[in-house]
Amino acid sequence: MSVMPRPSVLSVEPYVGGESKVPGVNRVIKLSSNEGAFGPPPGAIQAIAEAAKEAHRYPDGGATALREAIGARFGLDPARIVCGNGSDEILAMLILAYGGEGTELVMSAHGFMMYDLTGRWAGCRVIKVPEKNLTADVDGLLAAVGPRTRLMFLANPNNPTGSILPQSEMERLRRNLREDVLLVLDSAYAEYVTRPDYDAGAKLVDAGGGNTVMTRTFSKIYGLGGMRLGWCYAPPAIVDVLGRVRGPFNVNSAAMVAGIAALSEPGWVEKSVAHNTEWRGKVTDALTAAGLKVWPSEGNFVLVDFGDAARAKAADAHLRSRGLIVRAMGGYGLAQTLRVTIGTAEECTLVVEALTEFARGR
Ligand code: PMP
């Protein structure tokens, strides 16, 4: 006899991410994890160095100063904010508290992978709802809710498709969802959205029902992926539940001060959004002109569609030989695509050149 985990755990493949080396290539350009194009905000770097001097102290378990800074920045009540070791941890806490064996979790077919993996860790049955044009289908999501459904996850904009639902559709989803199903609106890429008919989710959390949570991250626009910092805004009863399943010191001291500094870095978000909008457009246009299909994106990445898996694989190899790491999407059932993060102007130019070369068969 040997020790065995719950069977659902063995159904999950270990997550591989953050790869930053290509054998035989000296200079690697990493455009595979949707990290911020400009690195960490300078104020955050300084704050992390300061925090190191107090590294022997446990952090503030309640993350009070950070929650206050987030509240002030976004116009939200700090008492309704919970912070996590990345928003991944918040997703996991919600699944731990509301899901588990015998329950169902509903998500869009190409929704963010961690909903599926974390759901399976916890023993939930994960239901993936077909999309229309790689966009979440509200009617399909609602129809998938059954007696055992306890959780629904939706990233808006979605990673990896880049697609978005307008506010009217999000409202329709919330209004028609059974109130004993927790709706998790993952707004990791909210800052990058340029469409006017969009709200990151706070309005939906407060619209009633008490079953909606908005999650956010410092890993994308705030350039702090390595600090692992995320947060959510939730109704009071859900904040109470999260307090019960949260580890005692789940956010480390460096992450907390880095987050606070990032929020007050002058012009950071504006500069990052302007850059992303410009280069997301330029990359999309250039690759389209080269004959490639690029799915419209509201995030800091684009999904490039090569039509079939073999061609996508060849394109990936071509990029790697030039030190360009992008994300192959086979794990999402999108093996015909590669996801390319919008990096600096130079990085975008290099990836466009390499893919144009590939598309022209050179
Ligand atoms: N949600 C979505 C949609 C994401 O793309 C990501 C990052 N890949 C996350 C959540 C997790 O972000 P974090 O770094 O805050 O855990």
C-alpha cells in the first residue's frame, strides 16, 4: 500500500510556466506570460529593497495598508478587499470554500486554465461551455448550470483568447444566474481594455445577489508578476468566508510594499495602457498584413492563429531559434495558435519580423 492523493489530483498535469531560457540562444526575449512591458515600477523596486531590511518580521496578516491603498486607488471599501499570493491564490481560496467533491464549476471552453486545474485539485467537476467565435457565450454558461453547480468563472477580457463581453452581457449573466452560484469575474487584464462598454466588475459585485466577486492582479499592468500579488473585491459575507480559508501570512512584506508603491507610481498605468494600445494595434496589423490571422484582443497579448497545429508548432520553433519565447496554446485546446505578449517596442518589432519571415516561408 502507498499513500495516494485524492484521484482528481492525479488528473492534473503539473503547471509549467515562467520559462526564460532557450538552449543555445544567448539573448532571450520572453513574451509568454503576459507580463508588463516596462518591468517593475521604479518606486516598487525601491520599496522591495527597503522591505528586505525587515525580512525577519512576519508581514501584516491583514494587509491593512495595502488594502487601504487599493481602496483609495479604485474607490472601494478596504473592508471588502482580500489580498492574495497572486490572484491565483484568491481563485484557489474561493474554490476551496465554495467548491469541492460533489460540486460543479462552470467556465467558458477557453477560459483561463487555472479555473480548470484548481477546480480539479479540489475535486470539482469542471464543465466547459462552448464559445462563439472564441468569445464566452452567456446563454450557454447559464444553461450549463445544474443542481450541483456552485461556481462560475469568467475572465473578462479572457486569457488566452483576448475576447471580451460588453457590460450589458455581463449584467445579463449576473442577473440570470442562480444566487447560490458564486460568479467570479476575473479582471486580470481590465486596465488594458479600450472598449467603452466595459466595467471591471465592481458594479456587478455591488448590484445585489451577494454572489459576485471581482479578482484583480498586480502581475500585469503593475509589472509585479514575480512578487505574486492579487486581490479581490467581494460582498461582506464572502470576505468573511475568505478570511476563514486564508493562510495567516499569505502575502509577503515585499509584495505588499511593492504593490502600494506601484499604485502611486506617477503616470504608470496611463503610460502602460498607451503603449499597449499602440503596439497591440501595430502587431495585429503587421501580422494580418503578413497573411496571419490574429484574434482581436483587449488584453496585453494577441492570439495568432496558424490554422493547424503543425504550422503553429513550426512557427514556435522559428521564433525560438531567434530567442523569442511565446506561449503555445495546446494546453488550452488551441494547438493551432500561439499567444504573444505585447512587450517593448523593440520586442514587438522583433516578433513581428520573425513571424512575417515565417509567414512568407523564408
Ligand atoms: N487570471 C487570468 C485571466 C490570468 O491570465 C492570470 C495570469 N496568467 C491570472 C488570473 C493569475 O494572475 P496572478 O499572477 O495574479 O496569480
